[in-house]
Amino acid sequence: MDERMLNIASHFAIEGEIEIIKPLGEGFINDTFVVKTKGSTPNYILQRKNHAIFPDVPGMMDNIVKVTLKKLKSRAGLSLVLALSSVLLPAVSFL
């Protein structure tokens, strides 16, 4: 398995043992990978953003979180938003 992809995946809160990481589709803007785990633990999607198109990735992700939380809040109530907000970006810090 690609050690570089394993290193990248290690920065996220992935449950279970990773079985394989492989490309998913053929994106024109971003590179997308599926992270398959062993057993009944969830599988994941990792996406590498194209910095030429999205030069401020943290700002873009912040906007996605804000829009998602606003949509959830308007539809489901604040308690559900607070419960879901902790799983929107399950990354662990690697700084």
C-alpha cells in the first residue's frame, strides 16, 4: 500500500484498520480516494483539493461547515446541529 497515502490518512480520525486506499473516479478538479477499512468499520472518502482552483482551502472548508450548519439548523433544530457538528470534519490535528 502507498505509504504516502497511509501517512495522509493517519491525520484523520479513521475507525478501524485501513485495508486499502485507492483512487475513486477521475476528477478534473480534485483527486478523490476511497479508504476501505477491515471488518464492519466505516469506509471513508479523502479528497485532495486543487490549490490552483481553491487557493484558500481552509477558508473553503470553513464556508462548507457554515453553510451545512445553517441548513441543518434551519431544518432540524439546534440540538441536532450541535450533535452533528462534531462529526462534520473528523480530522485530528497534525500541526
